[in-house]
Amino acid sequence: MPFMKSNARSRARARLATSKPVNVMFSNGLGVCKYGNAGSKSICRKKTRVSTAPGAFITAVVNQFDYQGGNTAKIKLKYKTNIQGAKILLKGKIGGSAVTDLILLTPPVTNDDLYNYYEQTFESTLVGLTDGVVVSDIELTLTGGKISPSGGWNINNVETKIGVPNFTIDLAPPTYSSGIVTDAAPKKIILSFTQTIAPLTLVATDFGVSIDGGAGVAPTAAAIVAGKVELTLAVAVTNAQVVTVGYDKSTTTAQNITDIAGNAVVTFGNGKAPAVASSTVTNAVGAPTYISGEVPATDPTKIILTFDEDVTVEGALVATDFGVSIGGGAGVAPTAAAIVAGKVELTIAAPIVFNAVVTVGYTNSGISAQQIVDAEGLATTTFGGGAAPVVATGTVINNIALAEYSGGEVANNTPNKVVISFDKTVKVQTTLLATDFGVSIGGVVAAPTAAAVVVGTNKIELTVAPVANADVVIVGYTPGLSTNQITDADGNAMLDFGTSKTNPSAVVINRVGAPIFESAVVELATPFELLMTFTHDILANPNISAAAFLVDDGAGGAATAADVAAVVAGKVKLTLAGAVLNSNLVTVAYTQLGGSQNIKGALGDVATFTAQVVTNNT
């Protein structure tokens, strides 16, 4: 912070970007001075000695605590400072509105002045809210106070500002998501919601629990435990019972289930006892029960088996206790079986292919060290028809997908090559045929003269007539004979993409010729910088002119020229006069100024372009 001229009535203004203390220093050009009250004699030390006043220090947190109903909510401000007798003003944007007062200027706040932290709470009501609205650009100002007279300093009329993190208005009540009762506590039902539940006192008779479809019975107790609702039952739940729960929102506000913001859960599950409850509770009491299996899209040699609770094994699973059937055939034992993250993972010898029908079976061997068990040691019974060679019947979801086209490009240095990419590694059984492809260049469709897989990658290279700058390039594919088809690494053949070889529709990026604007972004960490990307690298150019660019920061004023323009790692970086604000719509335009001032690529200059939308990540 620069020194200020000595004057007993000087105002110390410490503008803080973070909550770290800032030292406030004063100088009369001869040395650093202490001050008494206004009009008193200044005491200045020699220029060779430096002393600092205690910094104007402030931290602040804004949080929403109290939902008032409708579209009104209260916010609460907490702050810590060593400024005595300051007035407080809080401003910010509600959604996309203009900056407004969130907390009006308060009367002077009295607190000690000995450079101690001080905390005080104020509340302010916000109206006109909807759920999910972001309150942003929040700035807290303390003004008119003084710092530490009892510490030998009396710096009056301090003004300190600090930015406060954005927060999101929460007017949405939590909803019931799931419930569970376990072996470890068969008289307890734990209810989970879409949001953390506030620590309040609940009333058990607001709930109802039904067993096997019977009338609801109120639990003996209801409490909030770790952000969830815990119900205590009079009678323990037993294995295989169907458990459901219901709840009635009370007219007594204090006993309702709410989130931290005070939004109350509405009635669910058909209400409280004696109504028959209808919201499902997972009954994990008793031995684990097989639920389903799946073949992961990323690994066709694995089958993951899920149970109604996490499972484990005392020793090690034995692969021959299982059987896997493909397409309804006889069960075959996997090559390995293991517990992974509470589930059973089977490894099979041959990869499962796209659309194959997969089923699984298991036989409980009766040998305790190799049984699938839960945390309490209860063993899973035989399911899915049993182990190989029986035809397995346990359902398995096959998630194996075919390779899909993900994009293509023509590079500036190879204008006769179209390189197309897929979402996984591809190959061909024998030879890829160029006649299975169609490439449209400037509206003329033709087969490439050659086609080849780039071995071990997700790319195919097509050889075509040279592409010119600004040509529109489109590609399509129609599979031919099976030996010539594109497949993934496991042999799953692709379907046609880009509509077909005769009517291509998959767009390819043309990077041939002069660069073309592609995208621009302003990041949260650098709100004064706008970075532009083009279809290929921009050449270093010290003569590029900031005046060629017009940036509209979305704040309502006219578009203005950038302060500085520079080429950085093949991109153009603009330094702006002011920081881009959160949620503003930002655009950038460019006009060629001619000669050395233009944005240049290897094969030409970037053409003038009109306002383009900038991604605003601030």
C-alpha cells in the first residue's frame, strides 16, 4: 500500500482482496509517523526507521439460515475485525439483477480496539427469490471507524472493503430418497434425504412404519443423527420382511424435518400411522440377497455382482462356485472371483461382446471360508440356478457399447489427410476399404483414395484430394463385409456413422489455411484476461494491436478496446481494463488493421470477425 501524506485528519483506506491482515502506514516524506487525535501533535521518527500501524483486518461470512416461506428468506452476516465504531454496508447482486443493498448501513458498531477479533451478527431479509438464485459480487464495507487508540494509534475514518464468496439461495425442501434397516441395528430405520437434515427435535408420532403391507405404527423415537432421520422401532425387523415408511408434515413448525436453510420436508409415504406407509425401506436384515449384475462398458472381461448390502468373504471366493451363461448356453466357471468394494467381481476368459445375453449363477458350497457373507457373517444362499455347468438365470446387464465417431480434422500441414477419431481404440480384421467411406469436400462427395487404421489408437486416416482453406469437410461410413469392418479392440463391429457413405453428415474441422476463430474464455483465476483459441496456432507477433479488438464485458456499457494484446503459446491473450463479473454475457470482435498488426498464422492472417460469445467462468 502506498504511503499517504501526514495529516491528523487523514483517512486510511485499506482495500482487501483477501481476509489476510493489511498493514496501514503513513508518511510525511521525512519518516513514518504516529498520530494522536485530530489536531494533536504528530510524532515522526527518522526516515531510516520504519514502523507500521496495526492493519485494518476483516473476515466475513454470509450464509442463509432462515426460509420465511413464499419467496422471502433471511441472510445472516458474521464478521471479525479490529476496527472500532465502524458502520457496516453489504451489497451484492441477486441473480442477474443490478447491485443492491443486502444489509443497509448500520449504526456504529462498538467493539474493543486492541487488535482483537470481534464477531457480531446482523440479519437482513431478501425478497423476490427463487430456488437456485445465486447472490454474487458481494462486497462488505466498514466505514467511519478507527484503529487501536489504546495501542498508541488513533487512525480515524478507516474504510475497509472485502469481497465475500457467492452463495446460492436454497428454497427447495429436501425430499425422501431412501431408507435402510440393517443386521447391526434391526430396530433402527435410517432415512436419507436429498439434502442434509438440520439438527432439530422430532416427534415420533409424525411417522408411520408398515411391515409387510400392514397398518402404519409409530416408532418409539425419532431423532436427527448425522444429517439423517433415525427411527427406533419397538420390534426388530426380520429377514425378508417388506418395510415401508410414511411421514406427515406437522402444523407445528418446530417439529418438522427441515434442511439447514429451514425448508421443511412435505408429507411423504402416505403419511403417519395408522395409514399404510408406502415409501420403500431397504431391508438388509438377514443374509445378503443378489440384486443384479453388470458387465462394465470399460472392461468386457468383468462381471460385477451387486447385493442388497455390502458383501465380503472370510477367506477367499472360489471361482468354481459360480457359473456364467452367454446366450442361454451352459454355465462356464469364471477364471477368477473376488470381493471388490462390497461387491463380487468375476473375471471371464473371453470378452463379452455387444448385445450378448449374459446370466450368472452361484452355489453356496457350505464351506464358511469361501462363502459370500455380510458384515455379520450371514451367508448368501444359492441363486441364479447355481454354479457351472447349470444354465445360469441371474440377470446381468450388458453395458458393452460399440465404438462411436467423436470427431475429425484436416491438419494445416497435411491437407490431403482426413483423420477421424472414435471414443475407443479401433481396428480392422483384415483390410479397411476406402470405398466404405464417403468424404464431402466443398459439397462434392467422393470415396477417399485410401483408408487405414492408425494402429493401437482410436484414429483412422483417410487420403483425399487436397482440402483448401474454408472448404467444408464432411465424412460418412457404411460398413461392408465383416472382414473389412471397423471394430473396437474386442471385435465389436461399428454401425454406420455420419448417416452413410453416400450421404455423409459427420462434420470435420478444417484447419487448412489462415486460422479461424474457434473459442474464447475468461477464467475465475484471471478475470482481467480473455484467451482466444483459433483453428491452428497463431504465430508470435510483437506488433499485434490491442486496438483491433472490441470486448463487451456485459456490464451494460459500450464495447471497448482491450488494454494489451499478446500471443501466448499459439493463442491470443487480451488484458482487459476491468475484471469480468460473474454471469455477465461477454463477447469479443476483431478487425484487421493491416500489415504487421494482424493476427497471423502460418498460411495467412485471421480475417475480421464480428462479436463472438466468450465462455465466462468467473
